[in-house]
Amino acid sequence: MTIRTLPSRTEWAAAAEEWVRSFCLPSERVSSRPQDWLTPDELGELHDLAHDAVDAARRTINGTIRGILPAFRDEPKRTAARLQWADTLDDRRRPLYERLRLLRSDRLHLNGGLRRGTSDYATVDDINHSIGRVIDYALRYDAPASTVDRLAALVARLLQHRDGAAQTALDAAIREEVAKRNSDEGWAKELERRARIGRDPILFVSPA
């Protein structure tokens, strides 16, 4: 037989804030749409700067790749053959080929971050993560500092507005739950809830 000891009224009331905080992330209490936290001009500027940063970084990457490619004219096109070929590279060629692979990988990540971060369906978190990736690669590959700095400032402003609203919503939810759990009406509804869902034998602690 299962015996469940439910919290007393005092314990239940004291757990109000913890319950609210664990219910969901603060950001889930507010809109995830970037359009709700940046003006249309700011969001348009963010997209334009992201494209500019990627274009600049991609030029550096592509130029470096073009300088390396002549050393690997024998690289197979098909994946399976290329993997086998790479395993046979000598110690002189292998480090340079690893450099080539890294450049290609960084270019893919850069392009992917741009696509996701500027999508019409991008959320605030999409922009934070994806444009954050764009910023990291743009800095690595010599995009103009003024472009990257302004892009980072817009992402920071987006997060500041969203996170500020999320904290306000969280604080309001905590106040509401604390008030409810410290009221006679709230406790009565909690007892009704327990009676409605209770199936196993329950040992109630006397309300304080």
C-alpha cells in the first residue's frame, strides 16, 4: 500500500516561488518573436549586418581555400573515395588538408548560421545562437570590426528587451502564486484538487 504524505498548508505556501520558477523558463512566459522586441528598422539592420559579416568572412575563407586547393588536385569527388584518399596522405600533406577541411566546415557553419538567424521563422533564441555563431566566425575571418560590433549590439539589445520582459513576467507570476497560496480560497482549492486527483490512500498532514 502506498502512503503519500502531502505538504501542509504552511509547506505548500512556502513552496510557491520554487513551483513557479520550476514550471517553465522565464523566456517561455513572453513572446519568442524578434519582432516584439526590436523595431522593424532594427531587425532589418540586424539582417543586413549579418549578411555583410558573412560575406566578408566568406571572402576570407574562399580566398584561403583557393590558395590551398592546388595542392590537392588529386582529391576525389565522391565521399567514400575521398575518405580513403585522405587516410593515405603523408605527414607533409595531412596538416594542410586538415586546414582545408576546417575551412570548408567553418564556411558551412557560417552559411547555416546566417540562414537560420535571418529566417522569417527565427525566434529570439534562434537569433541569439545562430547570429552568435556568425559573429564568432566573422571575428575569426576578419570581417570589419564595426559591422561585427554593431551586429553584436543589436543581438544584445534583443536579448535585453526579451529577458527584461521575461523577468517582469516571472516576478508577477511569483507574486500571484504566493498570494494565492497564502489565501483561504487558494488553500480550499488546493484541498479540492487533492481530493479530485487522489486515488491511493493518502495520509494528510493537518493544515497549519
